[in-house]
Amino acid sequence: MSVIVETQRLAIRRLTLDDAAFVWELLNDADFLTFIGDRGVRTVDDAIEYLNQGPLEMYERLGFGLWCVELRVTQTPMGICGLLKREWLDDVDIGFAFLPEFRGKGYAFEASRAVIAHATDVLGIQRLAAIVAPANARSQSLLGRLGMHYRTLVRAPNGDHDVQLFTLGIGET
Ligand SMILES: CC(C)(COP(=O)(O)OP(=O)(O)OC[C@H]1O[C@@H](n2cnc3c(N)ncnc32)[C@H](O)[C@@H]1OP(=O)(O)O)[C@@H](O)C(=O)NCCC(=O)NCCS
């Protein structure tokens, strides 16, 4: 198991193809579909393809990506949290999503803080971004508690709606 960072309650590790069933469940969660989008993952085999072309490819190319967040004591995969480099955004951005039963417990905040610390202290990333749907109040609240600030609306080249861009920079007030 390739652990990136641990916190009091959580282990953040690389996703593997063994996580395909968990990823299938997460990517078909109603809030994931509403607020992040439909990745077209209908079967566990689709999830394997998503993992290969998404997170696993990014680990190989950049050394980071979306990681799996587990409860340390039970090693239960609860969500994903990590770093992405999108072609259309200048900065690396942080992303997160948890299964419904693992929300409202502070896990996303705890994982995100650890990922931000890893990004700045280990990877030397000076500025982080996040993109969020305008209606995604829970995510906006989390970004605010992480010290991130709303900047502007942006739209992905193939997107059909604007998203909010947040940033967090060292020394930013
Ligand atoms: C966005 C998302 C990750 C936020 O998850 P979350 O669990 O609400 O976020 P946090 O980890 O910050 O948890 C905060 C909540 O945990 C509660 N909590 C319980 N125990 C806690 C603890 N030990 N420490 C901190 N907070 C705790 C807080 O009171 C707060 O509750 P509230 O929302 O009722 O006020 C989650 O809603 C999600 O997965 N959504 C679907 C995917 C998505 O939209 N991703 C974001 C795309 S931009």
C-alpha cells in the first residue's frame, strides 16, 4: 500500500485497481453526479478504465493525483482527496469527494488539510486552486474553512456551465 500521508484518523494512499468497486460506487453517488459530473462509469470495468486513464496515469506522469482516503483503524475506503493538474487551469487544484455515510464527520477537512500540507511541504507547490459548482454549498464551506478564497468564475473548454475558482497561496491573506 502506497501511503502518501497519515492523520490522526485517516490514511491517504494511492488508489489501485483493487479500489474499482469503491470508485464505481463513489462516481455514481447522486451528489458526485450533480456537483462534479458524470464520468460515464457504469460498471466496475468502467471504473478500472477510469482509474487507469485518470488517477493512475497522473501518478505515473506527475507523482500526484486523486488519492484514496481510508479510516486508519478499519482501512475502509471512504472517499477521494488529492491533487489534479488540468490542462486548462494554471494551478494544481485540490479535489475531494466522500461517500454519503462518511460526510459530516470532518473527514474531508482532515484529509484536505493533510493534502495541502503535502502539496506545499513535500511537493513545493506554491499556489493551489479548487473549482466548485456554484450550487455546491458544502464544498464551498469546506474550501473556506481550508483558508481558500473565491476568485472568479471560470469555464472548462468543453464545459457547459461556469464554476467558481478558489485559490490558496503561501502568504495569501
Ligand atoms: C464536499 C464534501 C467532501 C464535504 O464533506 P463534509 O463531510 O461536509 O466536510 P467536512 O469534512 O468539512 O465536515 C464538516 C462537517 O463535519 C462535522 N464534524 C463532525 N465531526 C467533526 C470533526 N471531528 N472535525 C471537524 N468536523 C466535524 C462538522 O460539524 C460539519 O458538519 P455540518 O456540515 O453539519 O456543519 C462532501 O459533501 C461530498 O463528498 N460531496 C460530494 C462530492 C463533491 O461535491 N465534492 C466537491 C467537488 S468541488
